[in-house]
Amino acid sequence: MSSTKNRIRSVPIVAVLGAGALALVLTPALTASAAAKAPSCSNATLKGTYTFASGGWTVAGGSTTPFALAGVEHYDGAGNIAGVVTTSINGVIIPGTPNTGTYQINADCTGTAAFTNSGVTTHFDIYVSPDGDEFQFVGTDPGAVTSATEIRVSRR
């Protein structure tokens, strides 16, 4: 009978040891799998032609002025932007003006961008989808309230 009791007691110990060994074997695989799924971005993530529309307000001296804009931009995958934008500032339309800029994308798919249009440079924090098909941005200059999404329409 004591032989049977020892076998019964040893089953949980063997099960625990077996589970521990299995965990040791699977942990590196799970860690590698999780690392493979972590986003990894760079300037090359944004490459191609994107369309966008944005709106917001400029705030100065207690007054606000609405604005809206829409356009198309080309990201070269190396940190440079070129495009065209139409702007409406408090209802005054400024059609088809050249838009240039630069951007920097971090490995965690966050980044910054600066756009120059009609001699005015604006700054943004940007958040990129890992596949680069779209990104969101929010203005970071004092006195400006704006955000938008850009969507890739071509990889060329």
C-alpha cells in the first residue's frame, strides 16, 4: 500500500516539474513571438502619397479663428515631404499652395513633423500605424488647435 501512496504523491510533483520545464522551454518562444509582434517603424515606414483633411482653430488674445485645409503629400521614406494644400482661414480660401516638410519616425511608431506653407512652419506629433498606411497628427505650436489623419493612397 505504501508503494501506491508514494506513486500517488509523486504524480503532483512530476506534474509540477513537467509544467515548470515546459514553461522554461516555451518562455523564450513566447518572448520572441511577442517581440516579433511589437511595432517597429522608421522614416521608411512613411513612403508614398497620402491625402488628408484637417480643421481647427488659432487662438490669440482671447479670440479664435477657424481654419480648414486639405491636400495631398508625398513622403519619400527618408524624412522629406512635398505636396500641395488648399486652406480656408476664417472663410478666406488659399488654393493649391506648395507644402514642404520634414519628419522623423521613431522605432515605437511615434514621431514629429514640421510643415512649411506660404512661409509659415507648423509642428506636429505624429502616430504611425506599423504598416505605414495611415497616421494621426496633432499640432504642437502654441495657439493652434488641430489634428487630422493622413491615409496612403499610393506606395509610389
